[in-house]
Amino acid sequence: MVQVIFISGFRRVDGGCKTGFKNCQKYDENGKCADCKNDYSLVLGHCRHNFLLGCRLEEADHTCKDCFAPFKKNGNHCDIPHCKSYNDFGCVGCECGYYLTGEKDCKEVTSGCVRYQRGICSNCLPHYKLKGGSCQIDGCVQY
């Protein structure tokens, strides 16, 4: 696989310039596009803009073969489990009982936790005690 730079319709190969394909970021040894820029998929030798949210590799029939993180493959499309609102980069709002992480995905709320920092519980409800990033009922012993 030959890594090349695509500038204004040309690509640099062995110190010279050759015509390139729009939105292609890698070419094979025969000069054909082998990989496309983010948000584009290789379809019949050309890079086509993805229409499916979170999809890294979209097929010609508009089904998704692979997803960008934090999206996960769900059938023929990509989603983020327990997310109710999206933008192009990930989740912006989680379902009730889940919180939004810095990685733009949703994690389940720890029982008794009222505040998270970097995905770890940092404050608990009254009568709960913070221990190891989770809240435990004060006075209870866990087995």
C-alpha cells in the first residue's frame, strides 16, 4: 500500500505528480484508490460521502459494514447504546439512567451517584459513601 498526499486533484508518487481521486487518502500499487478520507466510503473505485450516521464503511446499498468509535454496529447501521440525541461526532444526550461520557457515549448511572468526572463517580447522595469511584450505602457491607 502506498501512502500519498492528495492536493488539488493530484497525488505525489515517486517524486512526481499523478492525477488523483477526490477524497481518496491511500492508493494501491496500481494507482487505484484503496481507502477514503473520514466520512467517505470506497464504492466501485470511487470515494462516496457516507449517508449513515457514524458509519465508517458504507456499502452501495446504504448498509453499514463498520462504524467510527463511539458508534457500534447495530444490524445494518450504527448507533450508540442508550443514546437519545446525536451529532456527527457522537452522543449529546443519553436515556434516563445513563450519563454522557467524555468519549461521547452513554454509561449506566451508578446507584447513589449524583456527579461524574471523567466517567467516574465523584459525589454521592446523602447516606451513601464514595468508595473506589462508586457509591455504597453508608453502614452496609458488600459481599
